[in-house]
Amino acid sequence: MVDISSRDEEDAREREIEQEKGRSQEQEKLRNSELAQEKGRKQEQDKVREHELAQEKGRRQGAEEERSRQKGKNGMKTGTMAAIGLIVIVLVVALAAFLTLSTSVTSAQPGGALPYTTMYGVTFPEGQTITIGNSQISVLSYQGELISDIDGDRQKLLVGEDRTITERRAVATTLGAVKLMDTNFVINLKYKGNRDNQAYFDMAVHTSKQVPDMLIQKLLPREINAQPM
């Protein structure tokens, strides 16, 4: 009887040990499962944070790119406005220079070299006094001849004959003080006959300096319709 009881107690203890071992294993599995779940949650949180960080980085990069684009646009706009402003200034100065362009003609001591020549074809309306430089000129046909009057000096001209406007000095200025031209000149007029009821001349303008046509035209009145040859 004693032996049987001892074995029963021993068996009971073994079962308790097995049960305790089983409970320990279950608890270990539960802890491992909780740890795995916690690890999974942490990994998921890490992924969420990484995604949020990537989104924030993308937003920052987008904002920086937009600022760069805006800065570039502003720079281009500023450069364009500056270029437009410069063009406007140049145009205003050019217009002011043109509007204030003036020419004064005075007497000059003859005898200097006049190496430059510009040729024009001109027509003079008959019976009308025309001012070239500071000389008064008028022409009038009479009995097949042309009577020319330059500063009160009358002469008859046949086709092919010429008259000369004596040497003068011309000074062209703009903006009140900027000198564009300072030259002596002599004008030679060769009578070529009558065209459309007007006296036609070949006109040679001899100058001491090379002068642009635009400035020479300032010496010539519109009434004679000077055309370069």
C-alpha cells in the first residue's frame, strides 16, 4: 500500500510538473506572440514615419523648386523690364535728339579744301524765294532763258550753265549743346532745263568734312525736292 501511494504521489507531482511546464510554454508562446505583434506594430509605425518623412521631403523639395521657378520668373521679368526701360530711354533720347536738331549757317573765309561731294537732283518752283543755308534764291523763266537770283545777284542761265552759292560754314547741334557737324560748304547748281513747269538743276554740295546725308538735308528746304544722285 505504501508503495502504491508513493507512486501515485510521484505521478501526481510529475503531472503537475508537466502541467507547469505546459503553462510555462504557453506563457512563453504568448510572450513571443506579443513581442512579434509589438515588433510588427513598431515596423508598421516605422513605415508610416518613413512615408510621412518622404512626403514632407517631397513637399519641401516641391516648395523649393517652386521658389526657384518663381525666382527665375522674377529674374526674367526684372531683366525684361530693365531691357524695355533701356530701349525706352534710348528711343526717348533719339527722339529728343531728332526734335532738337538744328543747323546754323554763317559766312566763311573761302580757300580751304572741300574734298567731299554729294550730288542731288533738285527742282525749283519758279517765282518763289527759296532759302538754302542763309542764301535767298529765286528763279523765273523768261523768253526761253532762266533768270536766277541769288542774294540779289541776278544772272541769266542757259541749259548747261551753272551758278555757285559761295562758301559758308554750317554747324549742326542737338539737345541744345551736342555738336553733330561743323563744316564749310559750297553749293554748285547746274541748270538742266524745265521739268513739269519747274526749273531742274544738278546740285553738287562740296564739304570740308564728310557729312551724312541726313545732316545735309537739314540745309535743304523741302520746296526743292532734293533727290540723291
